[in-house]
Amino acid sequence: MRVILLGGPELARAALMLGLDVTAEHPDVALIDLRDPTALSVAAALPPGLPRVVVANPDQRALARALAIPLDRIAASCEPAVLGPLVASAVPPARPRATRVVLVSSARGGTGRTLLVANLSRRIAAHRSTVVLDVTGTGGAAWWLGVTPRPWSDIEGLGLELTAEHLAVVAEEARPELRVIGGAPHAPSVAAALATTRAATGMAELVLVDAPLLADERTRALLELADRSLVLTYPDPASRGAQDVAAMPALAWRIASQAPGSPGRSSPDVFFSLPRDEAALASAIASRGIARGRLGHAYDILAALVTEDMASR
Ligand SMILES: Nc1ncnc2c1ncn2[C@@H]1O[C@H](COP(=O)(O)OP(=O)(O)O)[C@@H](O)[C@H]1O
Ligand SMILES: [Mg+2]
């Protein structure tokens, strides 16, 4: 998405984190930091039809309202996780918004796929209707989301001519606009996994798949349906070996899991780094809820990136 920036370095950093294309030529949206003294005068010269997202202090909100900025386009800070969804929703889609299939996998187990799926789905469902498909047969995602979906054997019993209406019957609602399909104790057949994913696109704007490993035949098949894949990588030697020989899917974002250093975009071949954060994990487990703290903040940003990716294609 093309954005024109009126503000300081904080706004520029947020745009970089969100992968926005910063330009003064034919922008789709203007990002204006009202806390920057020069921004307001330059903003007055922008074309009237250009959608605006503004960052404002509490005492500047009245000013923003006087400039006819709707309340849902006013952010309290330059935080990428806050700005991302506002920017994504400011631009009307050129065509009806297509459902996106986003698949989460990795070269080896225990990298944090299920934790990522649970945390992304909770965050994204606040803005976009979401179906989580657990293709692992472990019921792990459902545990995090506090529901017990019907086992895959029930879905297999419905046959391969599945429709969204069939799936609505076997989906468990975890939150408003967040449903979960696929329970323990067995993983689905390749055919059932494919039929379910296709049908699930008729139920929500995002189909988020907790997939088995890259080497699994279900994952290989589902990658053909995915618009984006998130491949978690882990920095120990055996995992590096597994990653080197694994076939990296097209359209993959490599997500470094449990990485040292700060969250964000860290190196050219890593799209985003998630920190190791035992404390955030312990309290998430205790409340069976979303991770907060440093890890939660990283999930917030990644959720904004996925939302933005959905809006821009
Ligand atoms: N960012 C993290 N910080 C600390 N521990 C983590 C993190 N991500 C994952 N873990 C640990 O790894 C374990 C496996 O995570 P999980 O999401 O179940 O992986 P997968 O689904 O890839 O097998 C979790 O139970 C947790 O103990
Ligand atoms: Mg898992």
C-alpha cells in the first residue's frame, strides 16, 4: 500500500515495520502525526478525497474531529500494531475483499506454530472474521481458544462435497467472528483437509491453518491453496539442518521463533522475529488466553502485518 507520511521518525519507523510503500506520488492514504508541528500545515494541502489516518494526543482529538477525521481513523500513538489495522481499513478495497488462506508451518515440531495461530487469530478476529483450521489432529489451537471442536472423523463423514453450511455445523465459536474447525485425536486425510479449507473460505475473511510440518503431505497439498504461508524457524543446529533441506514454499514469510534480540524485522531472510518470552507464556497458560508482554507485542505487530497483507492483495 502506498502512503504519504506527514510526521517524524516515529511515524517513519512504524511505516517501515508495517512494510508500507512510502511515497508522495499517488498515495492511497495519508498518515499524519498531529503531534508534529509541521504536519498540520502540509496536511491542509493534501487532496480532499485522500483517506487520512491521524495520530493525535488526547487534547488533539477535538482538532482531528474538526478536520472531519472519523474516530476510527484516529490513533493515540505511532504503535505499528495500532496503526496497521487503521491504515488497512482506511482504503476501500478495489474489489470485494477476497478470503485469504494463511498457513502456518515449520521444518520441525515445537517451534510455536500453535501458539502463533491462537494469538494471531484472537487479534485478527477483532477486525476480520476468522476461521482457525487445526490440521494437526492435536486439538492444540482449540485448547488455547477454549473450545472443543468435533473430531476430524466427523468431518470426514460429511464426504468431500463440503460446503460452508456443512462446516458451520461442525465449527465451534470461540469468540465473535472466530471459529475453530478440526479436533483431536486424528489428523484429517489429505482430501478432507483440502475440501475443508476450500469450504472454509466461504465462512470468513481469513482461514488460518495450524498445519503439520512442511514435510507432511497435508501441508504440501494445502500450500497449493494458501495465499501466504508463515514458516517458523528455530535457531538450533538440528533445526537449521531441517530448514536447509525443507522445501521452502513460495510466498513464505520466515518467522524466527523464540529468537534472541528484539522483535521485528531482523535480517534479510527473516521476515519477522518473535522473542522467547517465558513470563508471557506462563501467564498466557495460566489464563488460557493471549500472550501479552514482549511476546504479545510482537504478535500484535505480526497480526497487523497479516491484516495489512490481506487488504493489499
Ligand atoms: N515465544 C516463545 N517463548 C517461550 N516459549 C515458547 C515460545 N513459543 C513457543 N514456546 C514453547 O514451545 C512450545 C511449543 O509451542 P507450540 O505452539 O505448541 O509449537 P508447535 O505447534 O510448533 O509444535 C510451547 O509449549 C512453549 O513452551
Ligand atoms: Mg502445534
